[in-house]
Amino acid sequence: MKKLLAEFFGTYWLVFGGCGSALFAAGYTTPTGVHLGIGFLGVALAFGLTVLTMAYAVGHISGGHFNPAVSFGLWASGRFSIKDLVPYIISQCVGAIAAAGTLFYVWSGKAENIIDNTKAAVFATNGFDKFSPDGYSMLSCFVAEFILTMFFLLVILGATDKFANGKFAGIAIGLALTLIHLISIPITNTSVNPARSLSQALFTGGEPLNQVWLFWLAPILGAIVGGLLYKNLLEKSEND
């Protein structure tokens, strides 16, 4: 139960901190017209910092997945038991949805904040075609999410390898997620995390919710490939 609670809180913090920064701080302008928003760089750092901080806070309890794709990738690499896969994913999704619900409550406290689910990236959702922030096609978005999640798993598996310096694993993983966001916010608004995509889309409905399938399929497939690549091609053995 402690492992599942750790995954719940870790995923909650990821969605609340990452998506919250996009909603409240990315484009903030003061009433006098001064732009103080954190922009893409700030949002990317926010997502990376949520994972970095929770990796050290609760990573020693659950392994610090906070992402269904990561759980699948660790299973594919042989580092995670299949019997724990569904409970972890449920905890991650519940944590993400709870965070999105909190964000929605706070965000709706401002009268002009109305969700228009005909627009790209509304309520920090992910999307493709006209729901991509910069209009990228479904195939482009699929490839981006697949490749980015695959490399995310390679970083996670390498940084947490028994031969690596585990004290710095959280930093490497957090910075990897930051880099991923710097690359792909204009493409898909960056998912690489099915729970994060589902949670925001549930509160928008419409086409963002209809497109969530891509942000489950591409990251999970990418993570599985990353896990298999590391296990079979990169993982160091005692004899190497």
C-alpha cells in the first residue's frame, strides 16, 4: 500500500506542478501589462523538477515511476513485476486525475477561465493535427512521443543501473524530462505520460479526450522498446 500511495502522490505532484505551471504561470501578464510568464522553458523545468523532487522524496518507496509508460518500460526491462503493473497504473491515474481536479477547481476560480475544447492545448491537454500546439500531424506526434519516451526509459534505466551512481539518478531523470518538454511542447504539448494526458483530457472532453489514445499507445510502445533495448543491448553484466 505504501508503494501505491507513493505513486499516487508522485503522479499528483507531477500533474499539479507541471500542468499547473502551464495553466497559471506560462503566459502570465500583470494587470498593468508587464509580462512575467515563465514560457516554455519554465514549464519544461517545472515538469522536470516535479520528477526530480519526488524521485528523492518517495522514489525509495515505490521506485518513482509516476507514469504508466515508465512502469511498462521497467517491466519490459525485467526490473518490475507484471503483478504490480495494474495496481501501479491505477494509482498513477488516480493521482493524476485528483491533481487535474484540484487544478480545475483553482483555475475555475477566475471568471474568464472557460474551457474551450475546440482549441489546441486547452487546459494543458495534448493533441495532434489542429489540436497540436503548432499543427503537427498525427504521425509526427506519434513518432515524437514514441522516440522521446523510448529515450526517457534509456535514461531512467541507465541512471538507476546497479553500476551507475544512484545518488544522481533523480537529477538525470528530471533533466531528461525537462529536455523532452523543451523539444516537444510545440509538437504535442508533451505527454510521454498516459496518466498526465488522460487526467487533463477528462476535464475538457471533446476532441482532446478522443485523441488520448495516441498518448497512451505511443508512450507505452516507446517505453517497452526502450526497456527491451537497454536490457538486450546496453545493460552491463558482471562479466563485462
